[in-house]
Amino acid sequence: MKKYKNDIMGRKRICVAIALFLLISIQLNAQKQMGPRHVICYVAKESTAEKMGLKSGDIILSINGQEIISNTSIGKQIKFSKGSEIEIKVLRKGKMMTFKVPFNEDKLGIFTVFYEKDKLLSPKEMKEDLDTLFSAICEIHPNPYFNISKQKFDILKIKAYNKINNSMSVKDFWKLTAPIVANIGDGHTNLQTPSREWLYQICSNRNIVFPLELHIIKDSTFVRKNFSDSPIKNGNYIVSINGIHTKKIINDFIPYISGGLKHFKIAIIEKYFPKMLYVIYGFKSPFKVEIKDSKGKIKKYTLEGVDKNTYDKMIFNLLDHNLHFEEIPKLKASIIRFNSFLNRKEFDKFLENSFTKIKEKKYRYLIIDLRNNGGGNSDVAIDLLDYLINKPYQYFGGVREKISKYTLKNVQKDFQNKEFTIDSIYTFERIFIVKLSKNPLRFKGKIFVIISNYTFSEATCFSAVIKDYGVGMLIGEETGGIPTNYGYSWPVNLFNSHLTLNVSWWYLIRPNGDTTYTHKGIMPDIPVKTTAEDLYKDIDPVMEKVKEIIYKDLNKNR
């Protein structure tokens, strides 16, 4: 089971997290490379690609002398190379490099994302993609009508087909289709935002990126960080952009976001606002904004879009995928922060090093910050829990899988003695009981887990274990993920538009066994929200609250 869980979650998270972060770090000589290209965003460990020296961020120019300028050409060239030598030319940090190696495998061991200028789709092509999309949802999802009735969903389908009379760009086709998928109300079932044109523009040094990072509080939009040259302060209220009130912008964006909770959709908008502003509105530099300062005075600014180097820093600040360990000796506490449950080998090394220091320093308090954690792999989450829990526990209270033509092969690999039929649901009963290892670094002090509206997927599952087993105290905001929910997406490529549809095929039950789906995330034991004043003063109120609790506990126990 671990094998195909890893495959599925790896493919999904590569698409929605790692790919974005690495792609924007490409050192591309845009004036020389204006055409469509494949970018390597993931290299599998111990794969042929890793052994030959390929790296994330490399732009593939040719394979065996064949220029790679289409979405399908890379797969064909790799397949044709089997049984001979494979030669790959890449662009790395502006320099041309060539790699050769004997190749006898079925796969090279890379995951790439293709970027190109937006293209027009014919009505025939779009209707073919809609056929694929709707059939995949019905076949893969355990219950696509849990949030919207089949009758209403079918009406939306008919309207979509009826609106396709003329050619459309991929962006416009996505804008037509994504809200229908979002109506399912499942954060793991989504039509991914088209990235090719967005990446093409960025890699071509077009300053299309909105230069303000946002924080949305009760439908009001505030500046979290300013990347422009204007004198806009953190905590200032953004009234409008290009003449459109920000409340309307947020309301216009929400229908495109998949998820069961509004606050999660808001968190997604915060994270990917520049991209959505471009994809949905088509806004480019310069941006005309109205800003209300702390004294209530409204000022108007014309902001240039940030360049690629600034955008790289902006995204690094926003996503910050680095594993982070911090010590607070005065409070006998430490902090660990990581924004995805991925890269198990690297993560396990990070845990070993961190908990070795915690034990050596005899720290009594541990703070785990999951505010920017969008999920990942359950095996990685369980590795962390092995340092925190001192008795056997259930990671899930059970799982129900939908068996379809898409997933049947994977299920049969792991359950060879079981017979499955298409369109059936298989239920696992209490198979997720985790037995503990003999871990000499297991933490015995008090644990605080910080959660937010963005905490999602595997990070929500992890928080549910903390909550249901009383392992620690949850502080912050309600999670963006729902504890008993649909998840473990299966990716489906739409052939003509090349958009990726993700569809849940598992129904995951929270550790305490509650099978009820509710429109609520994991609630914090101590709720703390960030205010505009906190932004203005550059204060982290959640972390300050945790430190306050630790300080009081230390004084009480002296």
C-alpha cells in the first residue's frame, strides 16, 4: 500500500507544490529561449536521470539530437532511446550542458512541466476534454454528489457544452470548466490552474507579477509584504486594483477554487493571488492600486510588476519549503517548521538531527508550525509522529476506496489475493494502527502544533492525530482540510488542453473513527487570528501566544 500511496501523492504534490517552487527558480536566458520548453521539476532518487547528472530546474533542449518543443515529444524520445545511449542537452543557469549515458530502462526518472504560449482550442477539442473530465470524475470519485446533487451537476455540464461554439484559449477553457469541478466541494478534486502561459511570460521576463503579498481578513485585503518600490506599508488596506474593488476580486476568484471550506479557498487565493490575477483577469503591469493607510487616508499608486529575480524571492518567502529548526534556550523550547510532508529521506535526516539537539539540550517544549503545510505523504507524517507518541495509535480510522479502471491496476499490485470489480468500493477496517519503534529520541515534553486556514490534506490528518489522541495543544486557526474527507487524488491529463484534473478516490476517516463528513476543519484548542495591526507591527500573534503559554508554564513549575 505504501508504494502506490507514495506514487499518487508524489505525483500530485509535484504538480501543485514542488513544481511551482522549482520552476520559478529557473535561470533562463529568456532572450535566447522564447519557444516552448520542458522544465525538469523533480528527479527521482537513484534514477538514471540522477546518475547522469540531471537536476531540478534544467530546461531540456534536445534528446538524441531531437529538439524538444512539444508536450508529447519528450516521452517519445525517451521511449525510442531504450536499449541504446541517451544524450540529453539542457540549459542550466544560462549554460548549455550535455549528458550521455547507456539507457536500458523504461523510464528516465524525471517529472517535467511544459511551458508555452497559450494556444487556441477548437470546439471539438474542448468537447473531447469535457468528455474525459466528466467521465473521470464519475468513475474515480467515491461520491461526486456529496455536496451538489447529480441533477444540478448535470445542468452545469450541459451549460458548459452549450457555451462551446467557437475556439477558446486554454485559459478561457479552464475558466469555463474549473468552477464546475469546484462545485463538487472537494479540495482534492480540482482542475489545476493553467501554468504554461504564466510560466512562459515569467520566463520571457515579462513583468506580469503583482508585487504585493496579501493577507485577507474577513473579506478585507491587507498588505502582508510589499515587493514594489512604492511606500506602501505592511498592514495597509488594499481598496482596489485596476479600478476593481478587492472584495469583488476575491468574490470573483472563489468559484474557481476547489475545497469544502471558504476560509481554505481564501488561503489559496492569498498564496496564488498574482497568478490568479493574471489567469482570471488578464492583468499585467502596470497595476493601478488604491491603498488606505493606518490613518484612513486613501492614496493611489501605479505599481510595476516585479521582475523574475524579485518574483523568485517573493515565492521563496511565500512557500519557504526549507526544513527549519530553531532553538529558544530561554524558554527551553524549540521550533520545527516544514511546509510539506515530502522527501522522506531528507525529512528523516532532518528529524534525527533536530530531535538529537532537543534531547542534548533537554528542551521541555516543542513547537511544530504547520501553518503553511499543504500536505504530502502519510508515511512522512508517521515518521514525525514516531518522535511524539509513546503508544500504538490509528493514523486513519479506516479508508474506503473507489475501484475504477484508472485505479484497479494499482490496487491489484498491493492486494494480490483480493478480487476487485470496477465501480466498487473497498473498505479497509482498522488497518492503520501504527506500532511504535524503539526510538531513543522520542520527545517527552509538551507539544504545541500551530495550524491555520491553509493547513490541508496530510497536515490535517496529522493534526487530527494530535487532537484525537491528546498528544499536544493545537493553536491558531481552523484547518483548511476536513478530518474525515475525500482525498488521495488520481491525476488525469486532458489530452487537448493538457490541463491536469485531480480526482479523489479515497474516503479517509479520522483517527477517532468518526465517519461523518462535516463542513468543519480541525479546531484549535486556543484560537488566535492575525489582525491588520499585527501585520503593521510585524508581529506573529500565534507564535507570541505559544511563547506566552510556555513562559507561564515555566514559572509555574519552578
